[in-house]
Amino acid sequence: MKRKFVSSSSTSNNNNHGDDDDDDDQQQQQQEEEDRLSLLPDVLLIYIFSFIDTKLAVQASLLSKRWVNLWSSTPVLNFNSSEFISFRNPKPAFDSFIDNVLATRNQLIKLDSVSIKTTDHNALAKVLNYAGMHRVGSLNVDMSEYLTKCRPISFLDSLSGLGGLLKCLRLKGMLEFGAFPVCSGLVSLRLERVKIVVSEPFSCFPNLRELFLVNCKLECESRAMEVIGFRLTRLTISSCFYQPIPYEKVVVLAPKLEKVELEGLIPMEFEASDMSELDTVYVDCCFSFQQVTDWNIYNFHPDEYEQKVNLIRILWCLRNAKCVHLSPSTIKLLSLSHSMLDEEQSPFVKLKVLNLIPPPNKPVSELLLSVANYLLKGSPEAVVKSLPWW
């Protein structure tokens, strides 16, 4: 048998050639990756920049000479003061950055959306004045990190010129929401942690389709909230009006509502128009039986029985719903006093799906069955489910 011997020098050369090949492959792969990035069209790059903070978009423009001015053509501005916390003087740095961006942005590109997260009302007013001048369609204001006190919205004059152009408005944080200029184009409004200082602030949006009220507080003389929207199709009221005194009354005049979500404390009174187009309802009521020592507060604090009666009245207002989702706490409140459910007539007559959401990691209990029997009296052919809400 013949054997082939390879000298050490030749082996070393072969290994060197192998290392060179590996280096060449790595360089070629890096070049291909760089080529892929550089081959992206400007339109796609601008689209990507619109999803990130404007400060990051400006910084990204330094990665390539071709990208230098791309950020200035984005139709979206996203300002976040927390991106400047590491600066020695974060407030002046943020203010200076806003000035530079607004001065150097391509004015020929239509501005579609503006978002700003800050605690500085002067910076906020500056950005929103610019947004008003450029007739944006979407505004997102986040002042949730401002914790001292609520302040009136100081940019109403800026928004008054938008007229029918503003489509979407989101306000979050220590702001007072009261009298507002008429915005005929607004279709979506979200208020979070905002103080509502008038009982009916929504009729100035005649074409509003979606209204989200999250962790809001009502502070007006009437102690009632009115939601008037003749084109409103979706309403969410979540965890609003915390104790010690819950809100007394909710009046909903929205005949075209299709979806209603109610979360948090149960209002002592609930009135609603005949919502014949109502499709989906989600109710997640929270209730507390803690002892109330202050007599003035006690007068406004319904007991267990009153809360159950109020909840049933709410369900009667939502009687046209076809799909009903009830949380575990809602089911628990309804299941109290079984005899009352046996005597009560079900509010639902068009029900197709009843979803009784069980507690996490717990089997379906008799509570679900008693509540299901009550709610199905008017719709015995409805499908009963026990699934998480999403």
C-alpha cells in the first residue's frame, strides 16, 4: 500500500490558504451586507425613519453620506425629551434640538403626524404651533412624566386652524380637557390620565368614530359625564373616576355604536340611547366592599346590592348586543343573590355569543352556569364560551 506524505511546510501553506479563504469569505459577506443596506431605496429608508424617534433618525443619517438629508423628508416627527436625559443640560439641549429640526426640515414634504413626549409646556407649544401651521392629520401628546398638577391645554389656538384636517388626537398626562374648538375631521380621540373639566366635551367632534377614555378623572359641578356622538362606533371607558367617590352618572347618546368596553367602577346611573347597531360588549367591573368611614363619601358609595342593580341596568342599556364578554369580577357580582337572577328577565334578546371569561388558571365554576342561565333567557340558542378576552 502506497502512502502519501505531506510535508509540514506544505501543510502550513494549505492552512494559510484556508485562512485567507475564510477572510475573503467574511469580507465578501460584509460587502454583500453593506451592499444590501445601500441598495435600499430612499423611499423605504424614509419610511423606516418615520417609525423611530427623530433624534435617532438624525443620528442614523451620519452612517452614510447618501443618508445625510433623508431624515428631513420624513412625514412624521417624533420628539422624546427622555432621549436627552444623559446631557449635562437636558432641557436646553432638547429645546435646541427641536429648533434645529423645525428649521432644517424639508418644508416641501407634507407633515402627516407629530408626537411629543415632554414635561416642558413651552417646547410642547412650539412643536404644536408648527404642527398647526403644517396642517397635520395626527397628534400625540404625552405629558405623563409631569406629576405636579394638571394644566389647561395651551395649544387650542394652534389646533383651531386645522379644522377638518386633524383625524387622530391622543392626549396623555396632566392635562385639563375642557372646551375645545370644533374639529369636524377628527375620527379618533384617546384621553389617558387626563382631567375632564366639563361634563360634555365631545360634541365638538361631529364625525368622531372612536373614543377611548383611560384612567381619566371627571371634575365638574354636575358629577356626570355625557358622551354625545352621532357617528361614534366604538366607545371605551376604562378605569376612570377612581374612589373614594365614583362618578355618579354616564349618559351615552350614540345611536350608531357597534362596540362598547366598560372597565372599572360601576356608575350609579347609566343612560344610553337605543343602540340598534350594537354588536360587541365587554364589561369588566371592579367593586370594593371596604369600610367607608367618611359619612360624606359613604353617601356616594353604593353597597354590594346597589352595585349589582346598577350593573344590571347597564346591561339593559346594552341589550341589543350580539356578542357579550364578561370578566370574572363581573360574573362574581352578577352571581350574588341567585334568587334575584332567577326572578330577573334577561336584558339580551339578540345574543349570539356569550363569553364568560373564567378566572386565570381556574376551572369553570357554578358561578358561570348561574349567570349563563340568567343571560340566556332571552336568547336560548346563543353559543356560550369560556375564553380569555383579547
